[in-house]
Amino acid sequence: MQLNLHKQLRNIQTSLWLIPFLCVLLGIVLSFTTIAIDRATEYRLLSSDLVGGPEAALEVLTTVATSMVNLTVLVLTIVLVVVQLAMGQFSPRIVQRLLRDRPSQIAIGLFVATFVHTLLTIREVKIGGAIDPGQVPGVALVTTFVLSLASIAGLVIYIHHIGQALRVSALVEIAGATTRKLVHEMYPERESMPDVIDQSVVTSEESGVVTQVDHKRLVEAARRADCVLELVPSLGEFVPEGGRLLRIHGDPERLDHDAVHNGIILRLERTLDQDVAYGVRLLVDMAIRALADAPWQDPTTAVQAIDRLHDCLRELARREFPGGRYYDEDEKLRLTETVMTWDDYVRLAFTEVRLAGTASPQVARRLHAALDDLLTVAPASRRSALELQRKLLLAGVEHRFNDDRDTDLVSGSDSSGLGTSRREPTEP
């Protein structure tokens, strides 16, 4: 009996309708309260210059009521679309968590509360005649205005929220955060920490991906502590809560840990704030996704992604790369980190696309063109990584195609994939 009662209470607490239902009751109470104030003041608390006449008030209230119905339908439709997308793209088992989404329930509740309040306010509006000027519940009408503005703001905030919630990282975080919370509930006991704690390591206070590093702040913190800091995770790398964030080479007791933590920003997913490799990663993902399923391959989209990869690597080809060593004003080393090199960017940009697109003549020829062009602008010290990718591309093409004529065609270089043929210039 107790278990069944707990089950019913749990179902009610996590249902989609509980918060909207409570908001309906709140709208009723709010409407009765404001109307009671208007009746007590004989509808004279607010002047007609502020709230308008009965006809205008009735028009406004009718418009608000209709709009609230439309907004409620819109939010419910968005919730259903989000559930369908999550089921198809990620997992059907994520649906339960999405239906418990509090911002969705609050948005629906705000709209229905405004709707109920408006309906109850409409009945208090009386159109006057030649002698009777009529009556307008001013306080209730102003409350309707306030609720309408709150509903507009709530709609904008909700659209932003649902856009963020559809990210892969957000959906993964729903399962991860819930599971982590459940671990604390089901396994509250933990082994005691060792007596000797490694003071030379700064651990993370939260989990997340390293998205930004304030090198100046870290260098300043290391200078004040007269030590050298080593950033353990690379930019874009995930760090669990309690994981190693920094190593301290020097006296750890003098280091300001708060300043160090404020100098490293962790988020749910990688961003393009400082992470150039993440931008390259996004383009690679677009290319290999277009080539993922054989019946639905889209080599043209892959070529467009390669165009941008080519452009970005061309910009990087002759740039100086930071060495991951940062010094203070006295030229003393204070911070070190692992950074991306030219070879890392080349491997990131071409390896997966090459493996996925070797069988596509359009993609293979575009890769050839990109590598050939990069070899013309890259310094001699950076050509080996490009030449390796070209050799691997040629070897992959030879392995894929049995006919030498197909191999020769696919091994060609064409900046548009399968575009115009290159012709020798003719004599004038």
C-alpha cells in the first residue's frame, strides 16, 4: 500500500500537468483578488486615462485570451517535436526526462494562468450606455498587462531554453547529472580519503570541458606564488569533478586556488571561444556525416566542408603556433600547457574525411586538390604531414578501385570534385 502511494505521488510530482494545474489555481486566486480590489474601490482605483474605456478593455482582454491559447498550443507542439527528435536522434529512453522539463511546464503554466485570469476579468467589464459610463476592472486589467508581458518574456526565454536543450551535450547531461545524483543517494558511503593529499595538484571543483583559459590570470597567480603551473587537460578536453586540473611546480601553499579556478572555464561542451580545433572538428563531422550511410551519401556537402577545411588550413599553414609556455614580465616561466601543432591540425582535418570519402570520386579529387594547394604554401618543415596524407589517399584509392582508369580518374586533383577538365594552354 505504501509503495503504491509512493508510486502515485512520484507520478504526480514528475507529470507534465502538475505545474500547469497549480498555475491555473494561482490564476483564479489572482483574478478573484484583483477583482475584489476593484469592487472594493468601486472600479475607481485607476483612472480611465490609464486603463481606457470598456470597449478598449474588452478588446484587449479578448486578444490576450486568444493569444494565450495559441501560445499554449505552440509550447505543447514544441514539446512533442522535441520528444520526437530526441527519440529518433538519440534514445527513446530520454523521453521520460524531457517530459519532466520544468521550464516547459512553467511556460505552459504561465500561459494558462494568464488565460484563466483574463477570462475571469472579461466578465467584470460592462459596456455603458448613454448615461452609464460602464465599468472597467482597472487593477485586474493592469494585472493582465503584466501577465502578458511576462508571457512574452517567458516565451523568448523558453525558446532559448529549448534550443539549448536540443544540444547533444545537454541531453547527455540530463542522463549524466541524474545518474550522478542517484549514485549519491544509493551509495552514500565512501571510503575515507588517504591521510596524505597531493598538495602539488589543483583539482577541478566541477566537471566539464575546458573551453577558455585566461593565461594572464594564471601567469599572475603563478608569479605571486613564485611557482610554475602545468595545465593538465588540453583545451577542449573533458575534466571530471575532482580530476587533475593543474600541477604545481613549486610551493603549493602560496598559490591562490580561487584565482586559478577563475582562470579556467569549464562548460558542458566545447565552444569556439578559443578552441580552433573544435571549429575544424565541426567541419570534419559535417563531412563524415554526409558520407556515413552508403545509400544516403551526400558528397557535395562533404566537398563544401572540405572547402572550408582547406581554407582554414591555408590560413594556418604559415602562422606561428604558440609553444604552450607562458612567461611573466621578468621572463620567468610560469605556465605550460599542451597545444595543437600543425601536424595535429592536418591529421584532424584529413584523416577521418579521407577514410570515409575514399570511395567517392568527388571527395577524393577535392582532397587531392586541397593537399596539392597546401603543399604550395606550406613551409618546407610542414610539408611532411601533407605529403603523408596524400600518399595515404592515393593508397586508399588504389585499394578501392580495381580498374586502372577509375583509379586514374579518382586520383586526379579537382577543386570542385568532379568539375571541368584541366586543359593545356593553347598557343596564341
